Amino acid sequence: MSADRLGDDTTPARVDSSDQRPSVSLSARIERMQLELRIAALEEALKTSERRRQAVIDRYERLLEERAAPDGTSVSGGRLPALVARLRDS
């Protein structure tokens, strides 16, 4: 067998120009960057929405505590805690 077939040849292999992948075009890079920025903006909007939703739930829980029955009973024995749990899960 020759040295070429064994991989012992130290000369670099010639690469046919048709085998080379063209570099990514500028328009493709711009489009990718725009998509990445849009994703980042959507992620931030989702975080903001989740914070607002949690704030509404927290205010509702405080309101429920303030409206506890005047005889000292708590709202925890009724259906309201289940409603609050459903709001959290949604």
C-alpha cells in the first residue's frame, strides 16, 4: 500500500472549491440577530407578565385576609383557598 492510503502523507489535501461552504450572508446574519432580539424581548415580556400576575394574586390574598369573618374565623376553611390555588396554577 502507498503512504497516501495509510494517511501518512503530510501534504495537505486539496480542497475543491465546490466543496467549500459559502460563508453566511450578511442578510442571513442580520435576520438571525433580529430573531434573537425578538426572542429576548418576548422572554422579558413573559417575565413581566408573570410578575404582574403574581402581584395580582398577592393583592387578592391580602384582600381575603382583610375580609376574614369578624367572628375570628378564617377563610381557609372554605372554597376560597381552592380558588387562589387555581389562580396560581393558571
